[in-house]
Amino acid sequence: MAVTRTGTLVRSIWLAAYVLSNAIFAASCTASVDKREGLPTIAKSGTSVLPSAFVFGRENWDWAGQHPKFRTVAAFEYAVAGSNRALGFEQRGKSESRASIYDDVVPQGQRQHVATLSVLGDMAIGSAAAEPVGLDNYTAWPTDILDWRTSPVDLSFLNAPERPAGKRGFLKAVEDKLIFEDGTPARLWGTNLTASALFGTTPGNVKQQARRLSGLGFNLVRLHHHDSPWVNPNIFGDSMSSDTQTLSPAMLEKLDWWIKCLKDEGIYTWLDLHVQRNLKPGDRIDGFEEIAKGKRLADLKGYNYVNPSIQHAMKRFNEAYVNRSNLYTGIRYKDEPAIVAMLITNENDVTHHYGNRLLPDKNVPHHNALYTSQADSFAAANSLPRDKAWRSWEYGASKLFLNDLERRFGAEMIAHLRAQGVKVPIVTTSTWGYNPLSSLPALTAGDIIDVHSYGGPAELERNPVYAANLVHWIASAQVAGKPLSVSEWNVEAFPVPDRHSVPLYLAASASHQGWDALMQYAYAQVPLDTHGSATNWHAFNDPALVATLPAAALLFRRGDVREATTIYTFSPSKVQLFNQSITPRDAIALRTAAEKGKLVIALPQTTELPWLEKSAIPIGSKVITDPNQSLIKSDAIETVSDTGELQRNWEQGILVIDTPRTQAATGWIGGKKFSLADVDIAAITRNATVAVQSLDENPISKSGAILISLGARSVPRSTNQLPFHSEPVEGQLTIRAPKGLKLHKKETSTEDRQEIPAPYRDGRYFIALDRGVRTYWLILK
């Protein structure tokens, strides 16, 4: 059913009953309102036992893109609203409820509904969203703590040895590490510049934002959504261009300038070759009509693995792109050492996602014939059941075939890029969207295993015995002997109240696990000429994220958290890997191993995949073969890293970092006291971050310059409208450091350096954090 008019959905939900639906879960389950959907849900130890969601589909069961906006009205009173241009219903499995309220066009306007969850017995009733954090009057919070044009801290000294980016030579993948030609290990902390930020930002503001990115501590930027049809203009010019083979010289010049300005600031660039490019009639694609389905555009994902004409079109684009000579540096993209990696195709796998597009019931006879022919040939060559190899939704023979299909495409595209002269590491696509471990073999065709991971509220509260968080999903993609990058990470739905805690959690975990490159998604997707709007894709103007992104950069890039000394190798057999779902969601071994030490995945030798080399198991590692083996006791409430530097208490929702140069506490720290090596933290604000870091090579106790980063909620005025109201962090902080330092806020264009009282007694500075501070960043120097 195709629906063309806009519909608006509004739900108001009151959770008022203390009733229990299933006595088995009573003691450890909590009934509440889901923080993303605004619907009743039941959770156990951080994972959903009874999920609920708004699901809307359109013609051919295609996802209609519903994104509810949830808010807390008052204690135990919530509202969620959303608009949709194609409301219908989504056909789901028999184990799930299905409903279609309308059988025709959805009327415009608001609809009021009430949903009540009834439970029995002693099940706990939990509050949702902002309630545990506090229902303070956020309109009284400061709105001016962040200037989107300048950095509130100056970490550009981290990039000084790299300026200009590329001076160390080309990046190389050497076993499981990324290393520059001069032998320097790469520690890349990055973000994404996307869409109109690439093409609409004025040259002067490109230069200014490159300086700001350096000041914030970034040394890597991924250029993303350069080719997506919803971006106008994009790399092809305006939306009326007749094909996707002719690149716009004017838009290429925009990218040239970004790359040049970033390079000057010591910031490296990651290039995507295909993100969301839709094919057009002028691309001369065989079978275009059946995938375009009467439209002017055709999404190539999935089809590219079987259609040679799509592969040729992608190669033509790649040739033009990598052979581009930058107007401002005179260097071709393929010869530019400041470009450190290239991604062939974004979020486009057939092993778990887009293989389903090629099935007989999808009304794509040309592509299905190509797909079936290859499946039959693979089955015959490997004595596999012919009627099983093509069944992409099943485990077993199909996962072997789909890995081979995806790997052959990746290998061919890599060979073509190498023939063009590309020297840097090449990534085929990413593991994303809850891919199982059976999706990893095909990715080994590339030089790096890349991951996308999105979490939600309360990542620190997820008990690894029962639930996976965004760190576990990343850790479970680290293939033994291969470097690992994370080109997208974030939490949603916006605005997650505790998002300030995520950068430090990711950075500390990455340093402990030995990951090589991380990229927050995203810095901006609008022209960086104004303050923009408040969304999950604009970190540049978000005080809650910028509060701790610099602290995370400093921790990760210096390696303040030591890499794990204990390695856990999960080594599944061929049958385990390809015949069953193994993910952090259903494999307790993956979650708990990542909490205890460094987790790597050893892939097995597989007769049907002669290109898949058996992973070398790291010497001295602890080998795990049972995905159901837990490395943590079921009643545990916390873990301490094998280095002793990280402590995560999921019962309290707290992470503590205690190293010589970085000491921090984040999460539900209000009302508690933390005594670290050189820092004492006594916060009043319920959910907050307090991080203290040396800004030189010395430990905090001997440092002459110390950065104090604070973080808490930042709430937009309404929905996506600025300004942000930023919650003050209140409490007491003491720091053991040399005598004679002064505490101040960073000076800006509108205020002189403001000194803040910090009495010095018994070798410690006593700092009162109160609402008068009105900043998230302090310097003691």
C-alpha cells in the first residue's frame, strides 16, 4: 500500500499499574516506558525482555522511516510524536503482534491514544528517560557555554608532530596494527563530516572548522554522504544530473579544500567511495527498471554483488574519484598520504542484510537469475544442497555462499583500485546492524575490519551477563591479525540524557582493546556557516558531546589507558560460525570476555572458502570455543580491567578511570565519593562526568597544566531547536598537583580569562563546582 499524504502520530502513555505479566521474571525485571519508542516495555539487567515498537511500512513492506520523538511530561507521564509520509503496516513474524489501523490514506492531524501495561506481583516499576536524572527546570540552565565556531579547549598540540598530515608517509596495515611508513603507530580519533557540510560550507569557515577540529583533539575526518541522493548539491552537482558517472568539478573543488585545510591542521582524511548513491537511467545499468520500480533512482545495495554493469559503474566512479588531482595541493587522491583509508561501499553486505533483495519473491527476475546461477554453481562446486545455498535468511550453506559472493566482489574492487595506484588500506564494507560473526569472513578481503555501532541510553548500566552494549558489538568484530576501525559510533534516540559519558567510555575501551581508529557520527551534516540545529548528527554544537570528546581524544591518542595484558580468543568451529547465529546479543562469551580483557575472533579454515585463512591464535591467549561460556559470575555487579585502570559497575551505572594522566568518573556519580590516585570527586549532580587530565607528559601529580572536563545533560529548547540548555555540574573536586597553579575558564572573544578560586592545602587544590562556574571546561595551570 502506497500512502502519499503526511500523517502525524501522537501517543500519550501513562504507566500507572503495579501488575506482573510473568512471575518467572518478577524479581529482576522492571516495567517502564521505552526511552526510544515511548511504549511500555519490560527489561532485565539492561536488556529488553518484552520490547515494543512503532512499526510502519509501505509498498513491498519497505520500511517507512518512522522515528518517534519521546519526551517526559511529568513523573510517570510521557508523550511521543512522529510524522510519516507513508504510513502503512509492516508484515512481521508470527511471534509478534501486527496491526493496521487504517486501510487507506492516513488522515492528517493528531490522534490521541492511551496504552496501559498491566503487571502482577512484585515487579519493579521504573521511570523513563530524564526522570532518574531529575526533572529540573532546564530553562534555567545556561545556554551560552559552547561557541560552535571555536574550540573550548586547545588540544592542537597533539597534531603538531603531524602537520601537515601525511608527513609520516602512507598508512599501512601491519598484522593487527595501523602503522605509518616511518614506523609510527597510528592512533586515530575521528569524526564524520557529512552531506551539506561538505558542499555548503564557505571556504573561510572550512578553514576555521578545520582549526576547531584540531583544537578538539581530532586527527581523522571521514567524508561521508558525498553521493547520497538526499544531498543537493552532491558530488554529481544538482539533483537533476542525468547519471552518477559525471562528477561535478565545482563540488570536487569543495572536497579538495576540505582535504587541504584538514591536512594543514594535521588531520587525516578517510574517503568513502560509495555511501548511498542511487543509480540513474544514464548509468546504463542492466535490469535498471526492475530495481528502480518505476522511479528515476535505483538503490544499488545488494544488486552490485551480482550485476556486472553496476560493478562497472562503480569502477568508473572510483577511477574518476581516486585519480582526482587536488586543486590546492596538486596531489591526486590516490597519491595523497593524508588520505589514510578508502571504503568501497557503506553498510552494504549480502551476508546478513541485502542478500534478501535478490530472492525470487522480490520481483527482480534479472537479478534473481544472476544470483541463483551463482548460488547453484557454488553449491555444485562444493557438494552443498542446491536448494539451500540461495536461501539468504537461513544459516548453513547460504552463509558460505554469501561470504564467497561478497568476498569476490570486494577482491575485484580492491584489485581495480590497486591497479589505479591506490596505496592506503582499503575496506570493503562494514559490519553493522547486528551482523552475526558469520558476516566477518568476507570482510577479511579488506585491509581493515570496520565496525558501526550505535547504542542508546544507559550503556554503562548494561549487565554483560544478560545484555550487550555498543562496546561489546565493536569488540566482537576484532578479527585476530587484522586492524580494527570504527567509522561510526553514537547513541540514540536524541537527546540521550547520558550521552556525555559515551566518549570517555568508548575511548577507554578502545585503548584497552587495542583498536586503531574511531570516528564519532557525526560532527555535522549542514553547512558550518551558522549554529545549525539540534540533532543526533550535529556534535559541533552539542555541549553534552563536546563536553567530553576532547577528554576522550586526549586519553585515546596518548594511550593513557594501557592495552589489555590478557587476550581472550573466541575460536568457533566452521559449523558454529556458519550454522548458527553468534552475536553479542546471544553469546555471553563475547560480552563477558570483552569486559575482562582484549577480545579477538579467530576464524576457522573452511574448505568451501579456500581464500579464508585460519586465524593465528595470539600466543598466550585464553581460547574460548563455547559461545555460552560466561567469564563473569551471574551475580557480579562490576568488573575491573586486567590492568586495574578501568572499573565499570553496571548496577550503579558508573565507569571509573584511574591512570597516571587521566582520572575520571562518569555515570550515576551524584551523591557518591571517588578517591582516585590524585583526584577526589564528590559530585552532587546525579548523572555527570568529571574528568581530570594532565596536559603534558607528566602524571597529574606533577603536571604544570591540567584539563578538567565536566559533562551532564544538554537539552535543546524544543525538539531540534537551539539553544541547548546545559545542566551545571555541582560538587567538590580536589586535585593533588604542584603548588602555584591557577584555575580559570578558557578566554573567549567576549570575556577575558576568568580566574576561579582554588585554595591549595596539603598539596591539593580544592575546587568548588557550582552553578556559577557556567562551563564544562576548566584549566589548572
